[in-house]
Amino acid sequence: AQKVTQAQTEISVVEKEDVTLDCVYETRDTTYYLFWYKQPPSGELVFLIRRNSFDEQNEISGRYSWNFQKSTSSFNFTITASQVVDSAVYFCALSEARYGGATNKLIFGTGTLLAVQP
Amino acid sequence: GAGVSQSPSNKVTEKGKDVELRCDPISGHTALYWYRQSLGQGLEFLIYFQGNSAPDKSGLPSDRFSAERTGGSVSTLTIQRTQQEDSAVYLCASSWGGGALEQFFGPGTRLTVL
């Protein structure tokens, strides 16, 4: 069965601190995709990144970086020099990589609420 | 361009009534998903439409829930004889096609069943 675990329910940091959000996943598939989404107080889920299981290169986008480690089934997300606008709930998600009409639904973790204090 | 839109944004109904929730996906997106977000269950998949294929209804929690997609575009999620446990935010997402592509989400419909 597929499962995503985000053990950190809430994290509070002060602006300019670095923060890492943990994500651990379970799947029997050899090919799969991992995602991070941000849900700000407005409620709309915003796509941040998609990574396939064959690409273990870390990725950096501005203040955001992602560390994918297949050996530990983890896909952690780091925000450098956090800002108040980063305050949101962050979701990690897993999807099968099935084709031919199969559903590629997202299996979400329970989310981590990040509060960045000024 | 325009994102995924959903209506209404809020719906309050009485237990036992039927409700219809609407989703307009991004133009050109062939895949459409419905999810539900509630405090107790988190974010859970409900149903998936892809092109002209039969929908995947495996996530629908009961036969009171149904959905259709007309003309490969607009989708309607219907909940019959609503119960209090149906109270949640119903999210619609669309993507360019099948495969594990990024899904773009709408703002959701907050359903409250009294």
C-alpha cells in the first residue's frame, strides 16, 4: 500500500531561520512520483515540485530546496531564510506512475503547518 | 490563463438535502480529479476522469456520491441525502493528461451540513 508520512504536525520559526519539512513515503512501485504542495491561508493548493523516482538529484529553486533519498524513502523540503509569506500548510504527496488509463491520484501526507514569526 | 474554478465557494445545507458542486478545469486539460479535505481524514481522492475513458470512482465513500463530466470539460459532484460527516472542503484539480503530471487545484467548495 502507498503511504506518505509527515511526522511534523506544526513548526514555528522566526523569520530568516532555515526550516526543513520532513516527508517519508512507502510504495511497492519502482516507478513513482513525489510532489510538494503549499496551502496558504487562502486555501488553494499550490504546486511546488514534482520529482520522479529515477531522479535523485537535489533541486534548488530560489530559497526552496528538495532532498530526495531513495535509500531512506524520504523527500524533504528546506526553506532557506524563511519569510512570513512562507506561512502555510505544506503537503507531500505520492503518485503511481501508471499509464494506459490508470488513475494517477495523489496520496497526500497529513501536512505540516509552518508558522513563520516576524 | 484562467485556473481551475469551483462553485459555489461555500454551501450550507440541511441534513438529508442533495447538493451539487461544480468544477471548471483549465482549458485543454483532459484529466480531472475530485478530492475531499476534512479535519479527520485529511486530503483524500474521490474520483478521476480522463478523456473519454470510464471514470475511476474507487474513492467515492458511498453510493450517495456521484459525479459526471460533460463534454470533457465541466464536472459536477453530487451528494444525495447529505449527512453531517459529508462536511468538508471539496477540491477539484485538473492536469494536461494521464500520467503523474502536476495537478492544478481550484479554490474548493466548503460544504457544511447542519
